[in-house]
Amino acid sequence: MIVSLSREDKYIPEWRGNRDLPEEEQIVFHFRYLNLEEREKYIKIVPVKKVIDGKEEDTLDFEFDKKAIFKTMTVKIVNLEIMEGDKSTKLETGRAMLSSGGHLIGLFDEVVSHYIITSLKGDVKN
């Protein structure tokens, strides 16, 4: 059997009305999927104790290295620019966005959440 997989995809965030902008102005994240080794490295399944209906139970939960996932999965960013005073800086990589300070935390949270959900689904879209 031959399986055709898409190794890269793009995500258009909702952040600050981005999806309502004309297509040529939208911030777009081009990303690649994590390989198995990266998934094991950045997404851990850990035992935890939770209280469910008043009883403590052993269960499993996920721990994520969000910054590493973001830097690894982001191939390029289109139309993201920050202004500091009268200086404009294009942020075209995950690493550049993370280095820009905490001004974009809402955008980071939305995009990395999408990456994590996509990574946990397992098979990438055909």
C-alpha cells in the first residue's frame, strides 16, 4: 500500500481578527509535522493523581515543551511584523517570534495549541 502524506501545512490564527483581514494581509504560519522522535522528546505522558468524585485516582496526563514544539514545527511566518518606536521588524521564524518579547503571548498560545492538537491526532492529513 502506498500512503500519501502531507509533511507541511499552514495555520491562519484567529488572533486579533486576523482571519477577517484580506487574505494577502493575514498572518500565516507554515508548519511541519513532528516526527516520531520529536513527539517523544517534546510530548511526554506522565502519571498523575487526580481527585475524581472525591476519590484520588492514578491517571495519565500530557506534558508539553511548548517552546520547542513551536520552534521545531514553525517553518515560516508570513505577514507578522512588530513596531518598536519607529522601527519595524519582520518576524519570519518561530525562533524570531519567541525572541521578540512577551507581546505576542496570545498569538503564541493559539498557534502552539493548534500544533499540539495536530500532533496528538496521530496521522497527518492525506
